[in-house]
Amino acid sequence: AIQHRLWPEVDRLVKQQVAMARMGIGECGTGWQLFAEDGEMKMYRREEEVDGMVVDPLKAVHVVKGITGHEVCDYFFNPKYRYDWETTLEHMTVLETISDDTLVFLQTHKRIWPASQRDVVFWSHMRKLPNDQDRDGPDIWTVVNNSTESPEHPANVGKCVRIYLTVCLLCQTRVHPPKDGAPITRNNVSCKITYCSVVNPGGWAPASVLRAVYKREYPKFLKRFTSYVINQTKNKPLMF
Ligand SMILES: CCCCCc1ccc(-c2ccc(S(=O)(=O)CCO)cc2)cc1/C=C\c1ccccn1
């Protein structure tokens, strides 16, 4: 296949992010604090600053019944659904369609007082990975988002402060076959979702404000997004 200009970076980042996402929280180094828990959802963060700016890495693990990893990644990746679940989104544009599994987005997020409004440019790549731990198990699906430059949209020109992020959504489907050999239904599947993100807020924002935003927004985002996928898929055939 013809490789596109971002392919080497995309391939390197996907491998790196997937390897990190598959590590248990104990193997990801020290300093992770559990800061939010709701049923099966556990959210951890590590307090980190770069040049005096809060860039706290976040790792969330959630297990959701009735949906598959392919479905979760499709609703996360596909721009046509984003306004439905991304509550802090003010505007989103697809700047480039590099291939059917690689897009470049420009997003502006709603201003969060007292910080100035933020925007972000990132490539987004969706990929199916072989399940090398359980050969005949369902495939693993992932979406990786990583900030990138856009000559047409230079950083910090308009009113928005440009943020920089790396995000990995890793989804592992589990099938619990019914005893009597009946066909697999949504009651027999669940999805283990790992969401990792590192966001550099760009220009200065008070650490207390950033940490409050993340503490409030990340649990809300993951619960709202997974509920959205459950609702969108409940009357549709399973997509593995
Ligand atoms: C002072 C406030 C600075 C932070 C503002 C901000 C920056 C980045 C982002 C953000 C979060 C997730 C992604 S994604 O996972 O790629 C999905 C596609 O949209 C992209 C962008 C959001 C928000 C603003 C709020 C906020 C913070 C967490 C979680 C949710 N909302």
C-alpha cells in the first residue's frame, strides 16, 4: 500500500501507545493516583508539570457490557458522531482525510473560565490489532490521536491557545458464550476500554483550574461517551 506522509509517525505512536495502554497501572511506573471511581470505571492520574505547566497523564480503565471494541472505536473515531458525545466541543473540522482510517482534525473547545479558549490540531488513526495473547479471541481495536502541525492553521494566531495532546483508546472485546450454544447476543459481550491521555494545555493556565477541569470533565466524558455507544448500538447487529 502507498504510505502517506504521516505513516511512519502514526505507526510508531500506535505501537508505543498500545504497549503502554496494555500495561497494568502497576507496571506504568509509580505515582499513579486513583482519582475517580464509578462502578467498573477507574480513573488514575499522575501529577506532572513541564515548564511549570500541568500535563498530568491520565489512564482510565472501564468495562462496559453489551458493546464491542470495534463499535467503541468507530463511534470515537468517526467525525459524524463527535458532536453527540464530546460535550466540551465548540467546533470541529476535518482538515484532511489521509486515508479511510487516518484523519486530521481541528477542534476548538468551549472556553473554561478563567483560562483562555483552547484549540487543537491532531491526526487520528483507527486500527485493528491481532489479539496476540488469546489467538482465537476477538481482535483488539484502537484509536490514537496525536497533535500535529497544520500550516493553514498555525498555533496561537487567533483567540485560542493551542494545546498538544496524545490520546489512546484501546478496546478489548470479551465474549462469554451462552451455555446452550445459542447465537451470541449483546448479553454475551463486554468491552474492556483503556483510555490514556496526556494534554499539554499550551499557554499558561492555573494548575488548580486545570486539575479541577480534568477531575470534573474526564469521568463525565467517559461515562457520557460509553452511554452514547450503548444507546446507538442496542438495536443494531453486533459489529466485531
Ligand atoms: C483550561 C482548560 C484546558 C483544557 C481544555 C481541553 C483540552 C483538550 C480537550 C480534549 C479532550 C479529549 C480529546 S480526545 O480524546 O481526542 C476526543 C476528541 O475530542 C481531545 C481534546 C478537552 C478540553 C476541555 C475539556 C475537557 C477536558 C478533559 C476531558 C474532556 N473535556
